[in-house]
Amino acid sequence: MFELILILFVVSATPQAEGCRIDDVIQEKIEDMLKERPAFFAFVKGNHVTFTGHDILKFGDVKTNIGNHYDATTGHFTAPKPGLYEISCLLYGVGASRVTFQIHKNSQIFAYGFAPGREYNSNTVSLLMELTKGDKVYVKHRIPGRRETVQGNKHSYFSGRLLQ
């Protein structure tokens, strides 16, 4: 925020050049600041998704994707820079379907999640991850040979943001 105030002061003290608008300069600076703090939030798309084996769950209803580092086609978030990230995933089982999943950092399991097979149960995993540039974070089904169904309709989500 301090950086933005400093820029506003410098811009307001500088006479406008032809073709240069203060609003444009401010907008560019705000966009640059947002790119420095990547964040994403995406829901499971549609009514529900059934996954088996070691499927990667894709959250296709993307609501926020600052910096465009979440890819809904692969289900991967790719860290654009090193830092401490907050990652969260909530999966909501359909009916009596239990849901077993794991959150990966690259190819390694970072954390497990489990919603028991009772009437419409959910599980939320929230964690902090130290990531380096290029690290990939994603949600994967955990038990081979089991079919499990996750509720869509804005119930199940995957999100993350750079803290520092």
C-alpha cells in the first residue's frame, strides 16, 4: 500500500504528458501489485463429479484467478514465485459417498483429507505450504479402485493465495 501512495504522489506532482492519463498509470500500478499476490478460488463445476483411481480433481468453475496461475484444465496451481502460500480444499460427498483425497506438492503427498460415508459429509483441509517458483499443487483421489462422488453446485472448492 505504501508503494501505491508514493506513486500517486509522484504522478500528481508531475504535469500530464500528451496521451498519458493519471488514471491509466494508477490502474497499471494496481494491476502490477495484484500480480505480485497470486490467488485463486475455484468450485467443482456442475452438479457433481465422480472420480476413481488416482484422478486429479479439476475445479472448473473458477471465480478468482489473480495472475492466472490456476489451470482448470489440469487442476494444477503453479506457484509463480517463492513464498508461503495458504492452500485450502473442501470436498463434500454426495449422499452416502465417502470422499478420500490428498493434496500434492509436485508429485509428493502433502496432506490427506477424508469425509466419512454418511449422509452428505464434507472435509476441509487448510494448510500452509512453502513453495518455490514452478511448484505445482493439486488435489488427487486417494484410493485406487473406488468410485467416489463429490458435490458441485458451489459446495466443493480448491483455493490458494500467497501470504508472503
